[in-house]
Amino acid sequence: MSANQKTPSCVTIDPGATYRGKQGLDYFAGISHETAGSTGICMHLLTIPPGGRARPHLHEHHETAIYVLSGEAGMWYGEGLKQHMHVHAGQFVYIPANVPHLPYNPSATEPVTAVLARTDPNEQESVKEYAAEDPGIPA
């Protein structure tokens, strides 16, 4: 190891810092290259406020795994955002790399909170906006 390389070490991250992602949602900064020096993963805490939604996007070349801690959410996904799913507390969601998606919170009163892990250690670098007609919220 050269003199300017650090020896990897374990770190703890307090989820106090927040940032607005390119997706249009606010995240609690967790594990990433920027916060922990990770090289193959990021993990963050997301809360979608009542009536909140992301902008249509995809994660270029990176997979996403989500565990919903509380609330219920909907998500449009796939080519043209034509497919739809509902997810609730206690469920996992897997989003393959390069799959367009638009998550939202249909509740007018309850937030949705989830833990997200992605194979992109830099979190926002692989986020690409996706041009699609707004599919709205299913009745």
C-alpha cells in the first residue's frame, strides 16, 4: 500500500445529515463513498412525505434493494412507466439496473420510510432522469 492510501476501517454514520437527490426526494445520508469510503455499495434512509413523489428516473448500471420500514407506497416502473406495484411496511423491493421507476406516497397523512441500498457507492452519480408522461396515481 502506498503512503497516500488509507487502510480501510469500520465507521459509524449518524443519520442526521440530509440531502435532496436528483430524484426529487430528501434522503438521510448513510453509507456511501463520500461518508464512509465505500467502494461498492451505498445505503440510505428515505422518507417520502404524504403525497410526495420522485421524478421519473433510473440508476444506470446499478441495482437497488429497498426495505419498507413504515407506511405504504406505490411505484410506476418499466418502459414508459406502464407497470405498477404497491408495497407496504415489512416488504422488500428489488429494482434491476437501468429500470425506469417513479415511487410515490399515495397517503394524504402518513409518511413512508424505507432503507435503500444500491450497488453505486457514489449514490447520485448513476441517477439519470427518465422522460415519460406522468402516469398519475391509480384510483
